[in-house]
Amino acid sequence: MNHLRAATRAVLQQVEERTGRPVQFLRDDGLKVMAALQMARNGASFHVLRYRPSDSPVDYLIAHQAAFILRLYENEPARRFDFSPEDSATALMESLIPAGRPLAGPDAEALPEFAKFTAQWALINLRSLPVGMRVDAWIAETLPDLRDLQRASLEAQQQENVAALSYRRGGLALPRPTIALVAAFAQFVDRLYASTRFAVPYGAAGLRDQGAELLGAWDAIDAAATHDVELIDCWAALCGLAGHYSWIPFRP
């Protein structure tokens, strides 16, 4: 990938230096996303950066993924953890999705599958959004050559995320506490660009305060990578997701 910007190459070099393993590039015409960085695990001797040929620059996406690896390795080995969802999250969603109303017919039949999907969606957001916001703050501050790509990507993400407000399967909808995660992300992006437009739909849905509470907690916790577990645990407690995932020791 000779067309990568110097800033992106510098971030990948940091990954190589920090982890002691090189990054190998692999063209993947069937990749669903534009680029995906797979960290070396289980004795692998290198990280794999898969990419789908495209005329669109992938520098921001690569730098964002690489920064997650850098943040992990900022912790001492004994304090590096993997996030592991628990099956109990599905049962939690089965209790939240009906929102106190009895379900019957197709909705009752669809509930188990929809609850499993919702649990996965919520826990992915819990794991990725608060730390991803740390990464985005870092990119905005330290990698000016990527800011144009970052802004375009963040704005596109907001357009996709707002669909959570109207997402339905029959009469089933996403529980409000799970949508608060993306509401906080929208408020973060608004603040990053001195805007108000991305938070508007969540305010109209009555989620502005919940999103603001999460963003306030994000502000209050030290931004160092050594506090990422604390940050995720805090958001989990505020969204009612505590106890539905575990931290397991990271094994390279």
C-alpha cells in the first residue's frame, strides 16, 4: 500500500515497535470493509492488514484501528485484557425490549433472536465507542494530515448510527439504554466540530440527558489508556450492562 500517507505509516511503525511484530499487507477483494487490521495472536509472527482495492483513502480507518493496539500495549502485560461478552446479555435484552408490554404472536417468536442481535450490538458499542472516542480525540489533536478523512468518516458514522432510533423488527425496537451509547458518541462528534446537528435526533427521542451523562463520565475519567477498562465499566454501569461481559487476560 504505497499510497498511504506518512502519518498512517508512522502509526503503523509505532505498532511494530510497541508490539515487536511487523505489519503485513494482504489484498482481499472480498473484504466487506475497506480495511481491517488483525492483531497478531496465538503465536503469529506478524499483524495482518487486509485491504480491499479502492480509490478512496483508507488512512483514517487504518490509523484508528492501529491506535486500539497502541492503547492496549500502553498497559503493562498483566493489565492487558480482552473484552468477553456473556450470554446473560441476551436474557437482559429479552427483559428490556418489551418495555413492560406483553408480547404475542410474531413479536414473541422473534424476541429471542432479536434480543441476541441487540445484545451483540450493544456490547460491541460498549467496547468500541468510549475507547474509540479517545482514539478520535488523539487523531484530531496529533494527526492533522488525517483530519479531513476523519471528519468524513465520523459524519458518515453518525448518519448510520441514527438509524438505531427507528430500527424495528416487527413491533420490536432497540432498548433506550443501548441507544444512549450512540447518543453520547453523537454529542462527542458535535463537540469535536463545534456542531449541534448530530445530537438533535437523540434529543428529539428523549435521549439527550442519557447521552450527556455518558459523555460527562468520559470527560471525568483520565484519558490515559491505563483507564480504558475503568471507562468501559463506568459506561456499562450507567447503561445497565454491568455484569454482562468479563475481562480476561490478553494473550498475544
